[in-house]
Amino acid sequence: MTAGSWFSKKNRILKLTDDRIMILNIKDEQLKYNNKYEDCFGVTKCLRIGARNFIVHFKTRGDEEWLSDKREEIIKAISEKYKIAENKML
């Protein structure tokens, strides 16, 4: 199941599957990063009214900042998948 695609500030595509967070280049849709949900360290979001950005933090590599009108749904999907994988809250 694919949760969908969203564009980052760096013109990348975020693709959520049942067991992975994948980041693709927008031009050729080539895989740039492929992480399990267990590799997540956390997710933060801007609390300013109307903000659409959020950051996914990883244990083994640099953070990724994203913009999306579906921000809350994306964060919820990542959190739920992490909970299933790690049996604890993100």
C-alpha cells in the first residue's frame, strides 16, 4: 500500500509504503534513500498557524524537511508505521 507522494523543499518525492520510507528524485524518480520506519528518530512540525512544513529525523543520516498540505496525515502515517515496527511511540 502506498500512502502517497509529497514534494519536499529539495524537489524530491516522499513515498510511504507498509515497511519503508522512500525518497525519490523528482526528475527521474530514481531512489535516493530507502529507510525502514525503525530508522526514524522523530518527526517535528512547525506550530505556526497555516504552516505546512515538517521534518523527518533519521538515526543514521541527515534530516529531511518537507512541505505538504497533507502534513498531519503524513505524520500520522509515519507514527503508526513506527509504532507497528518498534512497538513504541515515535
